[in-house]
Amino acid sequence: MFLYVPDRAQTTASNAPRFTASLNDNSDDWCFGFDSEQLAAALNITTDSLFQANRHRELTLENVEASTPDGEMALIKRYTFRVGGSETSLSVQTLGQAGSA
């Protein structure tokens, strides 16, 4: 997981849905990131404070909840973050594959 700064040209209204960034989706070394502006706003702190908290290991991932009992093949996961006394959750939904043969 990583934090990223969104491209200013693509920034939308703060209440508009945002997408999680991902790298190497179809590889063993895949990773994904959270929009630092969205996470900071949800925690009611500045993005500078968010990155500083991350550097000082004060930004913690408290919990991950999945839409399936064992977390495998879950289409929705909810990530709960904490900085000091502030806590927030962001949900990530992946597009499932459907079809018939």
C-alpha cells in the first residue's frame, strides 16, 4: 500500500468518488494506493500532516474488513486508518469478472 498525490488536472470535487491507484495489477508484485488528499480530509488533517504521520509511523492501518468471510476474492474491502485520536475508513471495490461459458 502507498499514499499518492493526485494529479491536479484530474482532481474533482472533494465529495466526488475517487479511485484507488494501482500498479502491476496482473503481476505478483502488485500494489495499490490511497489518495492522500482524500485520506487526510477524512482524518480532518492536512496532507502535510498525513505524510509526516506516515514518516513517523503514527499513521496506522487499524483494520481491514472484506466482503467475504476469509477475505479471498472479496470485491469490497474496508480499510480503517488512524492518526492520533482520529480514525476513518475507506472502502475499495474491485471490478469482478462475470460471464458464462
